[in-house]
Amino acid sequence: MPLPAALDRRLLHLFVYGPGYGEGIAVALPGAGWLIVDGCRTPGDAALPLVDLLDTFLETDEAVDALLLTHPHDDHFHGFTDVLHEFLPHRVGLVTGGIGLEPLARALAEQLAQQDAARDAERGRAGGVAAVLNAIDDTWLRRPESRLELYDGVVVPTSSPHTWVTVRAPAPHEVVELVNGHAAVVAKRLRQRANELSAVIEIEFGATRVVLGGDLPTLRSSGQAVPSGWGSVMPRRPELGAHCALKLPHHTSLEAFHPELHSTREVSDRAWVATPWSRGRGLPRTEPQQGLARLLEREPEVLLTGLPLATEVQARLPGGRVSLSDLHRRVVASRTNDWTLIDLTAEPGTAGERMWAVAFDDAGAIVQRWPGDQALRVVAS
Amino acid sequence: MPALDDVGLQEIPARAEEIARLVGERESVWVRGPAGSGRSTLVDELLRCEPELAVVRTPPLVLDGPAHLLLQILGAAGGEQAKRHARDSGASLRARLKAPLERLLGRCKGLVLVLSPGWVASTDHVGSNARDELAHARQRAGELLHEILGKARLVVITDAAWTWPRRKGSPHVVELSPARAPQTFLDREDVWGPLAEDARRLHAALGGRAAWLHPIALRIGVAATALGRTHQLRAFLPRKVARALEESETLASAHLLLETLAQSVPDLRRALLRLSRARFDIPRGLLDALIASEDSAIRDVVRHCLTYGETDRRVAVPLRRVAGAGRGPELETARQEAHACLHDHYLSLDGASRVEDALPRALNWLERLHHGMRAGGERLDEVRRVDLGCRELYWSLGRSLSRAGRFRDAAEVFGRCLARIDAQDPYAHHYLAFNLDQAGVEPQAVERHYRRALELERDNAWWSSRWITWLIDRGRPREAGIAWESALEQLDPSGVRLQADSWLAYHLHRWVIRAALEHDQLALARSALESLPRNVVEQEPEIAALAARIEIAEFIDRHGHALHPDTVPLEHWWTRPQHLPLEDGGEPLEAWYPGRVTRTEPLELVLGDPEAGQRGEPRILGLQLAAGFRIAGDLAVGEGQFVYAARYRGGDWIIFPIPGEPVSEETLSDARRMVRYLLRTR
């Protein structure tokens, strides 16, 4: 279903894009103003869905209130500087814990050096992150009023009189613990655990609560609890479990599951939206007991912008609705016949095709959903 | 001292008399000759014939070269007008030179201009696309020469490669031939001093062959024989040295011999490096001071073989080339020590603190500054306190500070140049921005001055390339794209220059592609590459390497992972590496996959499928191994490490790690550059 020609600005519109690698979110705030979180593009072309979206729907006299980078990972920064320079957002935010960009920069330099020593062609991505940090620094310097260092409790000012946007994680001391220390150690830590720095954004519009979970995990892959993770956030902010929409953290990975965040539904309707991650073994995982299965125990459907699979496998699923078991069959069928090797080949869709948009009123109700052409509704059965 | 006849310069006095006569008849003369043809001797003889000739000698052309020429002429001209013109007030070099040059030619019998290598006579092929300091120096030197070369009563002495511009008339041409010295020259104890026995041994080894040789070749031969003896190097036994000298009638084989000798005796290269810092003849006492820390064998070779001249000592240009080839911390220390020694010498000859006061001894003053700038430390700071008065000297000082890593100080010098000399100087604007950028401070000022330099000189490829790469670095890719389009439109709208040669590609496209690649701007990198003709990409190895990197980056963008280190071009990704064993324990290799470690416990790998890759349909595979594998050499593997995973018939997986290099301080420093502004955020 194509997006409408114009948005009903009495409503709050949430747009989530995930072409396969990268995630970008836009929120058209009720009344006026936009919030942009992270960014993505389609590999192989220069299409930037968030820029295209703003070109289409941003009113002449309207502003992007804030542009936020949840964490400095290379699947979240594409197009960030394009929005930054083309739409001049009033506020530009990044998780720093309130101690500036220097610790992150030190760790990033160390990471770049380690990649260079490995003769690593992937260092361009870390260079891209460096360029984004430079652009944020540049903007903060030129427009000091735009500076927004993100951590728990920071309010993001908007032009919408009906809306509150608040950062809910991480706590300042949690950031400091992650980014302080010897640069080489911090670099290694951040390479493995930058998701632990991820900001969580809460948007309140009347009775409607939207939670953007970033990539924040609950557990490390070792099973150890993440100090800054959902186990820290939810006792502090239990109300986040009572949401109307949740951008599912970390592409539905099991490590990001938290029973209070992924609570049993208490409202009549709500939206859980996720994007894929097409690297390594990819996310979401479709096996029993993995992330999607756990989520579908608590919510009848998960809205996926796309799958980390070859286009021909996922394309044109009837009505975009697919059961987890069917999906898992397709995934298994796509894999190699070798007894140990798994086919991880994933093809990106176009950025505009892998999208979900949802409109909410201020009473906590979903007014409309718009899937992109390759978006899916995954249901338990 | 050897008589002129002994070294084959017997024609020089007659030549000098002829030239003096021509100058007396208001003619212009161009003397050209190769190294060792007696050009310096000719100047001495000319002055003997006509003491009222003014002589101006230029240093090898670097940034301060034009100031050298101008100030020496102003100094020789004398008078208040010359003093006024000494200070750069924004007027052109030609305008500052014109009247004092007339005055000089009116006061003396003629001007002898000795041009060092690198000086060109016209700005025709330099253009305003000057990339670096040499191109800038050439452009400004060309302005001065343009004014001088049309004059009567001028003697210009150059090397054999120089050409007289056609538009500047037809001077009398005097060709000097390379000198030839007889082998008997090797028997002169007064020439060779403590190396006389080595010279005799070389003479004996030469036998009757090559009866006449270039004096510089003979000197190098004796040096090689002597150091072969003292350092017990069999490659430099007299008969081997003699054979090397016989093999060519030109100096080429002697140069090769010296280069080989310098490789075998590092102390010699260091001594040559010290010597070659002197741009003009130096007194013997100063020569001794320069090499005081070298051992006696090296000192003897320097005194008797590598420098020559009857009163002052000079170093032949070919020896300078060998000296310049060395790199490393020890040589850098020697370089700075030599500059310090030379600075102190010239400071004792002229301690003027402003340009006007330095005119009578301009050469000494300029050499003091030149060496002070390169000596570093206190001497460099001493130069900073001098009222330089000429933009070339500000540029030179700024570049020296920049090379010393003192970027803020360098920026301050370029700022002073703008404030005191010319607020419209594009070079100073550009390098003010560059040094602030290197320091990672004041990005708004960086932007302002980069922009201003480009506004003042729109067709400067170098200014464009720095501006575009700065925008990429600062996370402003869209503006970089616009600036890129604008630069192409300005510099080569029809693509003719790119077709003509690879200059523009090397100085503009190469930098833009590299910066775009380093900052994940693949579309811009690809677009810049595609704008180049194929033959240019093939001819320039660095651009060809960047093209290969773009292909790999696009693969990663498309498929998610690098499967080889970036030293392996994409076209070789699916070819089995030679060092991968074809069998293990007698069992043949069944399958191999390139890839890297994504997790160590349990071991997880992402791999490429070579068969699919060869078909042009790359497939990425995942492999998780908790058991049933071993790592070749029992090495540890780390996350991100490149490996080959191989399976042999009936056996386990064997993982062959590809070792990475340790992170060096230099690598880390390069990486820090990318976030330098952030590291200064407080």
C-alpha cells in the first residue's frame, strides 16, 4: 500500500526503514516537526530513504527538530550527514554521557589503526563513522544551540506542542564506564559492544507511547548481563513496557529480549517493528527458541521491513503475511546443501521497498499501517 | 692545488677573456656546461679579466629561490630604492626588480648570473596549477628571469639541460665540455694527501686503459678504493673500481659506483648528506666542522675526494643526488646538525633582523634563514623572530614549521604573511587553512581560508583537491560532490587535459578517490574514477591500486564482508593461493574458502565460495566450528583475522591464519588524523 500523498498531521507517524543492512527511523510529530533517528541507504545505490521521505512530506515552513545517532555503528550512519546538511535540524544528538566526543574519537582512531594493520578493506566503514562524528562536531561548533549529548533523562525539544521526546538510556555513568580507559581497550570494547551505548528514545503523544529501542541488548552473547542494557533501563523506566509501538531493539536478536520491555500486550493494538541485519548469520533468526519465536509468544505479529535473505526468497510473499514456520522453511531452503556451511548470501532490497509506516492518534490507537513492497508481517502460525 | 691543465680545464681562461670582451661590447652570453665542466672556474677567471662584473649565484630552486635572486640583485644595486623594493608590499616581483636591475647594470660592467639546476626560464609550462612549493618557486622564478634575460651585458651560466627562451633574443652561446683529467692525476700526492697510496693503487689497476677520465669520476674512484680498504669491502678492490670507471665515458657509471659505495658504507651517505646541505661553496674550516663527528677515514675521503675547489670547497651536483636518497632518524639528525652548523656560520656573517638591513649581504642572510628553518629547535625560533619581509620567506618558514609538526606555529606564520605582505595571497590562505586543519583546530577558519584560496585561484587543482578532501573528511559529502563537479568544470571542462597526460588525475582525482574511499563515500570514489580515461588509470600505479580498492569496497558494500586482506585484488579472490598445501597427510585438498573470523568461541567464520565467485555470482558462507578442526601451526586466531579454511579428503577443517601486522605508532597516528578535531575537543 503506497504512502498517502499527504500526511494527516493530527497524528503521529512512525517510519522505519531497513533495506537489509542499516536502519533509519523518521517520526512526523503531530502538529509540526520531525524527529530523525539514525540512517540507512541501499548498498550499491545512493538512495537515501529518509532524505526522500523528508523531501516528500516536510512542509515548507517546517523543521527537522532533531537528528539523533543512537550509537556509532556503521549500520546506522548512512545518510546521517545528508539529513544534517540538507535539512539543518535544530538539534543534533549522539550518546556521549555528557562528556563530549573525545573518548569515542580515541577509541575510533585505535579501531582504524587496528584495521589498517590487518590490511582491512572494511576500514572505510569506520572512516565513515569518523566522518559522521566530525560532522556532528562541526555542527555543534557552528551552531552550539544544536548540541545534544544524549543520556537518560535528556529531553529532546520539538516544535510539537503535543509531544514529549525523552532519552531513556543509557545512564551517564554507564557511558563513562564504556568509553573511558586505555584507547586500545576501549576500541576493542566498543568494537564488540558499541550496542551497549545505544540510546533508547521514548515519544509520548497523549496516551500514545512509542519506544525506539536502538540496538540496546539485555545480555552479551556469553549470557552475561549488559550493565547498561534493558536490565538497567526497565527497573528505572518500567512504563516503557506499556507502549503502543516498539522499534524492536537489535533486529530482534535473542540477546536484546527483556520480558518487561517485550511485555504481554495490554492495549488493544500495537506495533512491533524490526529491521533486518544481513551480516554474518543475519537477523532476525527464524529457528525455534530464537528471537522471532520468543517475540511471537507475546505479540501476534512482528512487522519486518525485510529479511536478510536473497530477494527471490522473500519477495512477494502473499499479502506480506507469513507464518514463522513458513518463513523458517524458506530460510532453510535457501541455504547450502553442504553439511556444515550455511549460505549467508543476502541481497538488499531497495530502501523504499523495505519499510513500515504506522500512524497513531493520541489515544493510543493505530490509525493506519503502510507496508513497503517487500515488508512482512510475521505471525506465529 | 692541481693546475687547470691537470684537470682538463685549460680552455677556461681563453673562454673567460672572450666572454669579457663580448660583455664589454654590450652583448649577452649564455654559457652552458655539465657538472665538472669548469663553470665555477670560469666565474673566477671572468672576475680576473673584469673585476667590475657583478656576480649573482642562485641556490637550487626551492621556495626561497626567487627571493634569493631578487635580494642579491637589490643588494648589488644598492641605494634607497633597492631597500624599498626589498620589502614585499604586494607589488609583482618584476616590478620590484626592474629599476634596481637597471641601476645595477648602470653601475657595473655586467651581470653574471649563475643558475642552479631547477631554475626554468619561462612560466609557460608551469601555469597556475602549481601543485607544490617547487611549482610555485618555478612560477615566481620565471617572472624574475623574464625581466632579466632580455638585458644586455648579461652572462648566464647554466647546466647543459637549461634552455634559453626563444622570446628573449639570441645570446652568444659558449659550450663548455666535460673536463678530462689524465690518469697521471692519480699520482699527485698534493691532490690526494693521505689517500695518495689509494690513488696510486687505482692508477695501477687502471693500467693503460681509460687514459683520460672525468675528474669527478677519478675522485669517486679514489674514494671507493680508500673506503674499500678501510672497511674491507671486496666489492671495492682497486681492480673492481677501475673496471667500474672504465665502463662508461660519462659520469653515469661513477654515480652508480658512488651509490653502491654509499649503500655499503652508511657513514659515507651520512657525510654526503651533511655536505650537501651547503648550497654554496663553503670555507674549509666550515667543511671540517660539518664532518667533525665522522671518523677519520670518512673525513679524508670528504676532504680529498668529495669536495673540491681551490679556496672554498664545493660539492658536485651528482654527489648531492646520492646524498638525497637516504631516509631514517639517524640521517634526519645528521641533516639537522648540518643545517645548524651552516646556520651558525651564516649568522656570524649576517645577523640582520630585517630584510632591508640584510641587502648588502643578502646571500649570507638568506642562507642563515634557510638553514635556520631546517635546523629546527632554537634556530628555527630565531628565524621566527626575524622580520622576513618577503612572502617566499614566510612560505618557506611556514612549510618548515609544518614539516616539523608545529602546525599552529606554521598557521601563525601564514597568517602573518597575509597581514603584513598581501591579504590576497592564495598560497598563504591555503597553507594557513592546511596547517590549522593538520592541527585539528578552528574548522571555521580552515573553511574560510580554503575557500578564499580557491576564490583567488580557481584553476588551482591542488587547492581544489584539498578543499574537496577536507569536506569529505568533515562529513560533508554532498558539498564535496558539488565542489568536485565545480573543480572538474573549472579545471578540465572538455576532458582535454585528462586525455593529454595524467598530471590532473594524479594531483586531483587520486586524492579525492582516496578520501572518498577512506570515508565510505563509494559513489563519489567510483564517479571520480569513472571520469578518468582508462589509459590514465593503467599508467598510474597508485590510481590503479585505488581502482582495485574501490572494487573491493563495492564488494563489501554489496555482500557485507571482506574475504581477503586489501592487498589481494578482487580479481584474485577466487584463485587458490599458491602457499595453500595441495595435500595434508597424503590426503588431497578437496575444498578451500577465503574469509575471516567473526567469533572465536566457538569459532565462527564468514567465507567466500570460490566456485560461485569464479562464476561471477559471489556467495557468502557461514561456518561454525566447535570441534573437528585445527589451526595450522597451532597459531591463535583473533576476531577479524583473515584465514583460509581448507578441507582435505576424509579430514578435519584446517584453518590457515593470515598474519596481520602489529599496530605501529605511525599507523595509529594516521588513524588519529581522521578524528583530529575531536581529539582536541575539551
